[in-house]
Amino acid sequence: MYSRRNSVLALEPALPDGPHLPPGQAPTPLVGRETDIRELGVRLTDPHIRLVTVTGPVGVGKSRLAAAVFDDVLSEFPDGGRFLSSPTDPQADPDALAQGVVHGVRDRRFLLALDHCEQIMDTLRQVLPGLLAACPRLTVLVAADEPLGVYGENLYRLGPLAVPESADDPARLREVPAVRLFLERARAARPDFALTGDNAAAVAALCARTDGLPLAIELAAARMKLTSPQRLLAELEEDLGALSGGPGDCASRHHCMRAAIESRLARLAEEDAAFLHRLACFHGPFGLDSAVDLGGAPPARARRILERLVDRNLLQAQECPDGEIGFQMLGLIRRRLLEAIPPRERDRLMREHAEHFAGVVKAAQDGLSGAEQARWLDMLAQVHPDLMAALRLLTSTGENAEAVALTLALRRHWLINGRLRDGVHWLSEGLATGALPRHLGTGAQRLLGELLLWSGEHHDAHRRLTQARAAYREMRDDSGAAACERLLGLLACHRGELAEAGRLLEGAVRALRDAGTARGHALALRDLAECRRAQGRPEQARELAERALHVFLRQDDTRNVALTRCLLAHIADDRGEGEEAERLYRQSLTRLCELGDLPACAAGLERYVLLLTARHGRMTESWRRAVRALAAADRLRAVVGCPSPQPAALDGTLAQARSRLGEEAFEEAWRAGRSAEPGDVVAETLAPLRGRRPARVRPADTPLTERELEVAELVARGLTNREIARRLGIAEWTVVNHLRKIMRKLDCCSRVQVASWMTRLLGEADPAA
């Protein structure tokens, strides 16, 4: 019969012949863990996997998952199983323990689950290898804070629940696992609690602030009995102790998030604890070099400490697109560590942190204008929270010139990674002091004008750029003045003042050519080409754009090559060269998407949709794609804060699409586009309309995205990474990145295993195949 004893020695007596009862259903559903239950169940029922250890951060729900999986798979073990919770006898004799279990289990097909094993980890490390050797049909499931570290152990790291990225759509918010759990437990505390337009942002922020940890979410939800999400969010700013409750508020043995974290930290060695405290200055993901730089330990020792901290789930490790391993600390753990650091020491650490990231930005400058733009832009996007922290520190300590210099060095980050509002904020802050060296102040005015231009704030942009141009002229900086002239010309073009735009841009082209600024000259050529196209002079526009393209190709400037090809596509469309326009759009949009250039992706999608519907408007599919693409572009522009320059044309297209598709189909396509990843929308929009294969039915239980399924299918057909990239119109390194994600999701370690999985999936989807 089923037993929960206080010691694993409960297994010493011989076990009865019949199967044992499972722990029984939990009083509340296990939310958001369907995939984990399935994947862990597959491992436990695999006869070649004998020992599985579930680990994860404090409060992640290891015990609940272990019990749920035990329930789910017990029927696969004909001789039954036993689930032991809180075995706490660290003094047990390992030999006697092993003999007792062997006597009870022998050669039976038996499942043994051990939960809350922190106190007997050393005993288990001694016992389990010999026990598994003596009982060839025994499978052991362990739920613990860290791996056992014994040979044959199969590790399952349980991560937090997914948290919302935004709160712009309450209906979509309800589908996010962390929000689902919060709503379920909040209604248990207050039955009339509901997600509304008024509290959606606060609920999303609470789920993010709790790191998606079920324990923290349940404790927060229990507070809804007497408070609101908005008020609790404010309390959490002041006191981590707001996440506490009683035995009835959660299924965990812990009833306070701070105490749960402290119990985990208390088991650290002194050296590891000191290193971890220094890493608490990171606000977001960080790499090995950054950890070594700020951790205060030599590289070899730092690596060993990082391994131990990852094993103890105090740091999360994940593979980055470039193949390096990145680390991140959960926000609640970080906050508790910072609270424990004396103020003076904390200030010193934050100063070192700001200096480190100023160096990171300086190192990125060359890479941001060359062939490795994608890697450097992705790196800056990853460390954005730390860049903001560095700017806050410099501003708060009165180091305004240093803050403005760092803001100027991040120009491409603001523009390409869709951070226009952040750039405007920091430049406005810096200029408000009025105590900057003249060259810095003028540069700040110029960049602020550029960001305001793309934000659609034309009046303020014109004022800032005019002031910067005058200052550059006073300083006799011809290239600086010409750069402002170029931006003023571009602004006039956006306003529809084409004659003025042409005059300004012609002057900028000459001045930047004479100044010997090749890149600036090419930018002015391309802007003048845009103006000539708007003036109805496509031949001259094409000649100017091709001259600019030649320069960007020579400089390996990936982004500007893509932007110029996008303009050439627009010109080809004006000239009635539809096929050439589509070819150029595919080249440029694919590259811009890989770079993560959100504003350019939005503009490219909008322009391509106009071509798509004009050329293929007789096909219903073209209108469905158009709606999805424009919905995605609309969402990107909302995130970035960059309005569309052609709203009338897009409104007309949407009106036609609504008429062609009907209200219901239109709304469905719009919702799908708003929720889809930009890369998926770009890939779908650019896919050929004619001669397409019938749409694949995507199984509901597959963990792969549509794009990952495409890559997996091509792997199964024997294509190389280069061939897959050519077939899908993406970069080869993007294929490699997709393949890494596929292997991680499927728990595969080779292309052969991926191909085998996909072959089985295709066979199940089409038995006649």
C-alpha cells in the first residue's frame, strides 16, 4: 500500500506483491506543466533510463510535478511504486539502506519516487548506483534542489512558468501559464476576481515580478482576498515579505518567498555566496566574460563556482545564438541578495557594473557597422536592462557627460532594436542639465532629432536638428552640419515637402562627399533616391540607390544593404517590375528580420503588402497574409513608438481585405498577426503563393513552432544546413540556431534523432505516406 514515511528506511521491509497506490490527485490542477509531465513521463517509462532527478529554482514546483508524473506513469510499472516525501534521516547507514531496498524490490519493475531529499543527498549518492545495479528493473525519481551528480543520472531541469511579454490584449494574456495560475488561485481567494482592462497591466507585471515561480504566484494570488494587483505591486517595490501567507495559500512547504530563498542561500559555501552576491548587480542575462570580470575570481575558479551555482539552480544557464553559454539570475533571488549587501559595498559594485558595460558598448562599436551586426545587436538587446542601470547610475551621481557619451554610443541600439523612447528619454535628460561639453551637447541634439524624426514628432525633430546644424557650423564641423542637413531633408520628405527635401539632400550629398565620409555620403544618396522616387523620377532614384548600395556592400554594412534593397524593391514596383520587386523584398526583409530591426521590419512588411495585394489580389490567401502582416507591423510600431508614414494607403488595403475576407476571417487573421512572432509573419508573407504544398496540420501537442517544424522536416529529408537556408530564404546561422532549439525541445543530441522524430510525426499525420 502507498506510504509516506519520514525516512527512506520505510522501504526496508519486504514489499507486498500487489501494486502500490499513487499519491492521488492534488487538490488543485497543475497549471502550465502539460509538456513537463509528458516529457518526464517519457523518460521514466524508458527502460534504459533508471535514475531521473528533477531540479529547479526554489518555488518552481518540483514536488507537485513529481507527484503528478508519479500518478501519470504508475500504471506502466506492473509491480507498483512508492512515493516518499521528506525523507530526513541523513545518519542512515547506506549499506543497511541498500540491503533493505534490494530485499523489498529485487528484480521487480518498480518505481521509487523520493521528494524533498536535501538532507540525505550524500546518502543517496552512495546508495543509488549500487541499488540500481542490484535491482535491474527499478526506476528512481528524485526531486531535489540540485543534481546528485552520479553516473547514469538523467537530469530534468524544471523552469519557471512562461510570463507575459506585454499586457496589450487581456484575451491573449489569459493564455499565458503564469497568468492562468494567478487567476485560478486569485479566484480561490476571491471568487469574483476577474482580469479586466484596468488590472491587466498590473497582473502581467506581478507575474513577471514573481519570475513565473508557482510558489510566488500562489502567494501573490492569495493576497487578492484583501488587496488589488496594483496595490500588491506597489508593496513589492518596498518589501519582498509581501509574498507570504499561510498553509492554505499554497501547496508548498514554504509559506514565505524570502524565507524560501534564504534557506537555499544558507547552504552555499562562503566563496560561492560571495561570488553570487557580486553577480546580483546584473539586471539581465550575462556571459562568462562578464561574470569573470565582475565576479572577483580568476577565470578557472569562476567557471567552477558558476557550475556549482547552476547546479544549485541559483543561476539559470542557456545557450545563446552564437553558441556561447549565458547566465541569468531570477529577479527575486537577485533582490534578496542586494538587500543583504551593505549600502557602501552595493554602490561600489554598481559603479564597477556601469564601467563594465560602458566598456562593452565601446567594444561593440566596430561590430555594429560591419558584417557581424546581427550578433552585436542581439548582444545589446540582451543586456538592455544593464545598459539602463548603467545610465541611471551615471545620471544619479551627476556624471552627465559620461551618461550622454554612453547614450550617443548606443545610437544603433536605439534605432535598430526598437528602443526609440528610451533613447529620447536619456538624451532629453542629458540635455536638460545644460552642463555638457559643446561637442557632446551638439551630438545629443542631433541624435535626439533623429530619434524624434522616426518617432513621428516632426516639429520637435526639426527644432533639434536645426539647432544642431547651427552649432556644427559654428564649430566649423562640415560633416556634422551635413549630417544634420541630410536628416532635415529626410524629415521634409516625410512631411511631403519634396522640393525642399530635394534641395537639402542634394546639398548633403555634396558636402558629405567632399568631407570624405563614405558611409554618410551613401546614406545621403539613398535618402535622395527616396525623395526622387516620391517625386515620380524612378530612373534617377534607382541610379542613386544603386550607388549607395555599392558603398554599403563594400563596407559589409548588412543593415544598410538590406534597407537599400528594400528601397530598390519599392522603385522596381513603381516601374511595374513586380517579380524583381518581390525578389528584392525577400532578400531585404529576411535580413532585416534576422537583425531584429523592428522599425525596418514593420516598414518592409507594410510596403510588401501593398505589392502583394496589387499583384495577387485575386487570391484570397494574399488578403489573409496581408492582414496578418499589417497586424504584426502595427504591433511592432506600437512597441517601438514609430508611426507608419503611409497610413492612408494601409487603411485602404485593410478595408479591401475586410471586404474580401469577411468580418470573422478578417478578425481571426488580425488576432493571429498580432500574436505571432515577427520572423514567422515575415516567412509566411514572403512564401510563394503559387505551387505551395497543402498546409501541414500542426499537431496540438508538438513543442515546435511552425518554422522549427519546417526545419525538422528538411533535416528528415537529408538537406544540409546550407541547403535548408537556401530553401527557406534565411541565413545558415539561423538554421543552426533553429536546430539547437529543436534538439533542446525534443531532448535530442543529433540530426539523426531529429530526423527520426519528424519521420514518425509525418507518418502519424498521414498514415498513407
